[in-house]
Amino acid sequence: MLYAVELCAGAGGLGMGVSNAGFLHSAVVEWNHDACSTLRFNAIRGIRPVSEWPEIYEGDVRTFDFSKIGCVDLAAGGPPCQPFSLGGKHGAHRDRRDMWPEMVRAVRELRPRAFLFENVRGLVRPEFSEYFEHIILQLSMPELERGDFEDWTEHRKRLLKSGKRNRGNGLRYHVSFKVLNACDYGVPQRRERVFVVGFREDLNVNWAFPVATHSKEALLWSQRKGGEYWNRHKVRKCDQAIAITANEKPTKLPWSTVRDALIGLPEPQEKDASGISNHRLQPGARSYPGHTGSSLDEPAKTLKAGVHGVPGGENMIAYSDGSVRYLTVRESARLQTFPDDYVFQGAWGEAMRQIGNAVPVQLANVVAESVRLALKS
């Protein structure tokens, strides 16, 4: 059995993907009360895999004592993205919510065989390049701690020098990072996130990020050439403005669309009588610059956590007649590949915030599965 620790667990997207890949959680840490309520509610109801997790530690990861945990194969987590998000204040290391130092502390104290962390693509923007390099260097050499009065830029320079001089000494990790688009792995959503994965140097693991399994060209082919897409959904063929560049049928699977994701769900009503959890219509959706919704026949735009005005303001369906409506919590959960029996706690805005902050379960599973296979081999 392989054991994992989940940090900044949120509503459980990354952790569920890690569990589904075959890891058993030794600890789960999350500070947001509503997210913890979601995890506990589903655990009590016996919804796997969260029902198999230990009691949630509801609190700041900075207060968590890693010495209480035994041997760990994988440290995983999604530190808050707001310090680096396009929609945030771009505070990076100046933002109190920057939990990357805690990810480094977890690696230093737990000495896991591997780690898997996720964050927004904004982390790799040019203005954060030196700080991101600092993060990677710390994860590569976690025992070389920053001094009490040492500026992070000075620490970065010291790590660079040490990496060149003392390669192989102390606790070291081979670290890789890559921006992955969720729709390239079967998730019905355009969601670009950077994944940071490391393996302990003494393991001599040869690993690479999973190859994309789905493509835009395959979706366009199924819509414009073969017509399988429209036949499958039993709807009238719609014209697509985007031209196909492939001359032969692509070998990859088609991107999944919003229409694909919502199969079987009835149109939501304000007074929900469908019996489907989290599937009530929220009125008041409107389109405005930067918030235009997602087309039914493409992967959804990135679900947002609500920092732009109304929580979930961009989380809408845009119909061909120009009308829009909010996605329900259940529809949003489908776009993040949460199972239908997984119920989100809290008011609509808070539930949408949990979903918008989550890692798609399916994408997390793909990456975690590749890590597990590397560790097993």
C-alpha cells in the first residue's frame, strides 16, 4: 500500500484523484470550514474515496505537526492560487496566503518518496519567474532552509550555488513542472494548471508527465467530418466557424464538451423538484465583458471561484440564441468530474467557490496514477 498526505485539500478534487490512483491517505488538511463540511458530509454518507480518509484536520497547514505521521510515499496539495491568479492581486510571496513554504516544509519533514502539487498557470508568468525558480530550488533541496533574516532572493542565490557545488548531498529531489490543460485529458473544461512533481533522488525514478489523450482536432473532426458528435446527442448539426486542419481522422479522442458533460441532467428550475442534489437554478445571470459563458458544444471555459463580482459570474452556459444562465452546482461539479453522488455544502456562492478552486478529479487521477506506477516500478 502507498500512503499519501493531502495539504490544502479544498473540496477534495486532487485528493480524490490521488485516492482513486491507489494511494491511502494518512492525513488530510484544510482550513476552509465549508470545504471541510463538504468532505465530512460525504464521508458520513459513505461516498468513496473520502469515506476512507482519516478525520479532516480543519486548520491552517502552518499549525499542522507532520511528526505525527509515519512513512509517506506521496505529499500532495493545491496551495491557494490567489497570490498568483490573473484575477488576484498578484502578491506572490507578499501574500499571506502563499503556502508554498508549507509545501516545502512538508517535503523536508516527511521526506516522501514523491510529491505532487498543483497551482494556477499564473505561477509561471514572467513576473513570477524568479520566485517560481525559488520554489523549485527549495523543493529540490528542502533541507537547505531559509535563514531567519535571509531574504528569499538571497536564499535563491544560495540554493543555486549549493545545487552546483554539492549535487547528491543531503535530501534531494528531481523536480519537474508542466502546464497541463484539463481538456487534453478528457475533462470537459479548458483549465490550464501547472503541476509540480518531484521524486526523491535516491529512487532513480525515470518519469515524464502523461501524454495528452484528447484533442481539439478530434472534436472538430467528429463535428464537421464524421458527424458522430451530433448523431450521438441526437441534435441538429450546428455550424462551426473553426476550420479543420487535419487531413485524416485524429488518433486521439475528442475533447469532451459541456453538452457531453450534462447528459442526463434535466433543465434546472428555481424550485428544484428533480431530486438531484445541488441542481437548482440560480437566477440573475447576465453577459458582460469578461463574463460571456461557455458554449454547449465546446469544453467549458475555466470555472472561476468568484473573485470577479458575483461568485461564479463566468460560470454560465451561453446558448446559440444569445441567452445565458448560470451553471448549477451539480453541472459545475460535472465539469470538474466530481461524481454525481458527491454533495457540496454551503450556500450557492460558497459551493461554486469550492468547485472553482478544485482540481478536476479526472486530471488529478491521471497524474497521480503515473506517479504511482513510477513508484511501483
